[in-house]
Amino acid sequence: MPSIEVHLLALDNVKGRALQGISMSDYWNPNRTRDTHTKRVMRFGEGKPAAQMLSRNDPVWKRWGATGATYLFVLADLQGLYEDKEDVKDPRRLILPLSRDRWNHKTIQVTIEKSGVFCNTPRIPKAEK
């Protein structure tokens, strides 16, 4: 299994919209200026656990909550040639709502594959206003 770095970032609507439009190739470019967002980094590959969890008791959730975060971004540095696309059209980017009314489960399972990042936990559709 190749090494894969995954960033988890919880952002509010404004910062989230900005991250939705960023090229994933630019985001993962080692020469780019790094953002100041609080993130959790997970690494997968040889010698690393195949399954990893961000506990709901992790202190990062309090920092994210203090910023008014409404979405969790899962960004994966997948090897291979990918066409940069905005939003979740880029398979290296998954955006999950943090609203409790969008989930029936306490655990949200995400899978990282060669072809992209996928949420295996069903979401409750957003209520129409």
C-alpha cells in the first residue's frame, strides 16, 4: 500500500467555501504557503494502521467548535494523475456536514481508496426550508 496522507479540517461556511474551490494539486504541493487551519493529520501505508479513528473526545473538536465549524473536510493526497475539480467533484476531497441532524450514527466511516475518498455512513437528507 502506498503512503497516503489525509488531512481532516472542520471549517465554517466561509472558510469552507474557500477550501472547496482550491485545487487539490495546489493544496498538496509541498512548496505552497501553508494555511493556518487547525487540522488532524493521518498517515496510512506501510507500518501504519489501516484503520484510524478521530475520537469524539479528541480536543481538536473543541477548537473546531469554537470556530463555528459546520463541515468536516477529508482531503487525501492520493498518488496518480487526477484532474483538479472544485468541490466534491475532485475524488481527493470529501465534505461532510457536522450537523447532528444529518446523521443517525455515532460513528462516521470514511474509506480512502485509489479512486477517491468515500463516506460509507448514510446521511440524512438536508431538510427543505
